[in-house]
Amino acid sequence: MSMELYEFTSLTEKMQIETARTGIFLAERADAVNHISLYNLGTFYVEIYHSVGLNKVAMVRAFKTTNTLAPYLEQFKDIKGLL
């Protein structure tokens, strides 16, 4: 199913989560209070913020800009060992 960003953002949070998880899982990271999963849905990306302390989804964020991927790229700063 092909979906545009505006269609995704018009869904309920529950549907956004379900739809995001049908996309391609790319990476995960953590901040001080959340475990964050990144998915690609073709023309845009979705982050699902899961609050560790509350044990529930705190936020779903969809975006197109690749600048927002920077925190994930930090994980791969030193790839020499992988080559």
C-alpha cells in the first residue's frame, strides 16, 4: 500500500503505529526517556517513541527530511571496522 505523508498524519495514533510497523525497519536509538524505532514508508520516515518509564508509545513522528536521520547516522560514525 502506497501512502503519502499527509495521509499518514491524518490517521489515528493507533493506525499510524500499525502502518509504520508495516514499513521497513531501519534503526533504533534511545534518548534519556524513550526507545525510538525508525521505519521507512517509501516517501517518508516514521519514528515511534516508546516511553520506557511509562511503558507506552509517547509519540509518533513522520517526516521527509533526511536531516532528521542524523541521530541514527551517529551510530555508524566509525565504519572502518566493518569494511
